Amino acid sequence: MHLKFILIISLLLSLNVFPSPVFEINSSENLINYISQSPFNGVVLVAQNNNILLKKAFGYKNLKTKIPLHVDDKFQIGSSTKQFVSASILKLQEEAKLNLDDEISTYIPSLKKLGSIKIRDILNHTSGITNFTDHEEFWQDLEYNKTLTLDDIIEFTLKYPLDFSPKTKWNYSNSGYIIAGKIVEIVSGKSWDQFIKDNFLGPLQMDNTGYAEYFDQVSDVSGHINQKDEMTPFYEFNLSWALSAGALYSTLDDLNKWMDIYESSPVLTIKQMQTPFLANYGLGLWIKPFGTDTQIGHNGRTVGFASQLSYLKNNKLKVIALDNTDGAFSQMGPLLWTFYSTGKAIALKLTPYDIDAKILNEYAGKYTSPSMQVDVFIENGNLFLKPNDGQPAYLLKANDKDSFNVQNFAGEEFIRNEKDIVVGIKHYQNGHITVYKKI
């Protein structure tokens, strides 16, 4: 989960220069060395105008067996599956078999109790339908060998009222894509994954992409989760809990083929997918400004795996990062697309620093910016930062005096005045700097 307080860039007083938690990467060699030393464990591909600039594996299939990863390995891609499901709905619309503005209850009568919700609403996350994976009850009832169907998950979802009226807000809902998968099945007469295979994977020769109830039947890449500050192989329950909301697996080369669809493709015209509604979200794709460019793509996560797919439209730049350590280094995508679009990138310092525990007290306190307040505190000998907007507390790890890494996705530099007293924080994230003044 990324901090949400990265949006403003400001200056505070006349600041002294202190050790920064970030540095500049300005060569391909430095980039590769940095990734090799980072917590990233996975595979990456960068291509521009369909010329591959980087294609490399880092780390291991299983951190215990130390078998190296290969660029052809299959990974779970989680919610990056959603764009395939949205494309399936659009394909059926092209065939005049449904319309984005049809009521979902036209196809699934039990959904009438939720009121008037369009297919478009479930694809752009404005339906108000509750997200089934947010409910603890769902996970409590899940068993390793229990196979779920789309109908099972829809039935579970219907136990809860709408979170809000359709089109009035945006909230990410896996449930909407379970419903979309069911509509694909009802209209096409095929399973959701078979429809994707017949209409996209086959024609695009994406031979190493698909759905398997048990991932270890198609890949020897193990997912890993953090247990007591150590990445441990996770032998997952079957993927029927995700289905059309996030159960596909794929490879770098296959996803590289798929991402041509962002520009043009013989299998589908996806202009509507790239038209944002609320929260910069279209139909199964994010569409966000990136400087003077536009970034299109999606990320995904299942237990132990994470994926990042991004395309810079003006730069014709594709970035794919697949990892099997639960997104332990979530900055891989931003690092790659920034470096390959500008020739340099700001990276977090990852080297640990043995800081005197007594100094931590100097950082504790409340800090404010025009948009947010944060609380810095000590617990069990560790320093934490907690925003005041309901986010959790984030562990700060020192990489120098007054310089800290925030769980490998942001950096904090504590500012001192001429009397060596801490008076503020410079927060670094995704190329932005936000300054907080100590209250």
C-alpha cells in the first residue's frame, strides 16, 4: 500500500543539506546493479517501439532451493487479469451480443436486488458493489482444497448491501469482475477463461498464458510472503478464489504481445477501455498522466505474487515487472519507466545504517503539511510514521543519520535547524518531494 501524501511539492524555510534517502541512477549499468541489490525477486521486460531494451531475471524461483528464475517463467498476474475480462466484454459488444449499458440483472436476475447497475459500472469500479476480498468472513471460510465457482462468489457478495449508489463514487471491487466473468460465460456459452483463450490468447499466440486452479501444475515458481521479516515460500490455496477477478498466469513475452493492444491490435479496438471515468480508471485499465505523457496499464497481486504492466503512450514504452515476493519492491515499475523515458531515475537508498537508538527520540512528534498531518513515534525500539488519514503506521529503517527508507517505496529526510534540532521532514516518493513542518 502506497502512502497517499505525495501530491504537493513545496519548500520550507532555508534548508540545510542532510544525507538524502535517495540518489540518482543515470546509467544502465547502475540500474542493473541497483535492481540486483534491491529486494526485487522476479523478471522484467522493457520495450520501446517493440525493440526490447531490457529483459532480465533477478533472484530465485524459490528462496529456499535457490533455483534461479528465468525470463520465460510463468507468474501469477493477479488483477492484471481484469483487462482481459474487460476486453472480453467489449468483444461481445462488437459481436452485438451485449452492450456496456445493459443492466447486469438482465443476465444475472439475482442481482436485481442491487438496483440499476450497468455492465460499464462494474468494469470501471463505480457500481457500489462490495469487494468480496475486503471481508474477513470470506477468507475465514476459505479452505486450501475448496474450489469456488463464480456463482459461489456472487452469492457471497449478495449478502452485503451496496457500499454506495452507482456512479456516485469509485471503489475497487473484485466482485464486479467476478460478475463480468459470469456475464461472459452466460452470453458466450464458454467459461470465462476459455473465451479469453479463444479470442485473444490463441490469435495472439500467447501460448504461456491461462488459468490453472493450482498454479504449481503449470509453473515451478513459488510465491513468497513476509513472515517475521523473512520471505517464506507460500504454497497457495487454489486460485478459484480469484477467477475472473485475478487468476490468470502469464510470462514476459506473452504480456509483451498483449500490450500491443494498448495501441492497436487485430483482435479488438479498445478505445473505450482507455477512456477514464472516476479515479483515472477506464475499463480494466488505469489511465494516468505522467508528466507530458499518458500512462496506461494495471497492476495485480495474489498471495505471494505481484505484477506491474505499464505503457507510456507518447514514448511507446512498455514496462512489465513480475515478482514472486508479494510486491516486496513495489517501486520497480516507476523506476523502470522513469529511467527509460528520461535517461535517469531517482532511487531509494537500501543500505542499512546502524543508528544510535537515543537519536530516535529526536524525530518523534507530529508533522504537518498543507494537505496532511503525520505522527512519528517509537515502538519496541523502532521508528514509525503514521499518516492521519486512516493508513497504517509505516516502519522507518535508517540508511544514514536523519535519512530513512519507508518499506522500500518512499524515503524520509529529517530536517534540522542551525541549533541541530529536528524541525521538519522531506518526504520522497515517486519523484515528488513533500515538506512537513514539525508542530
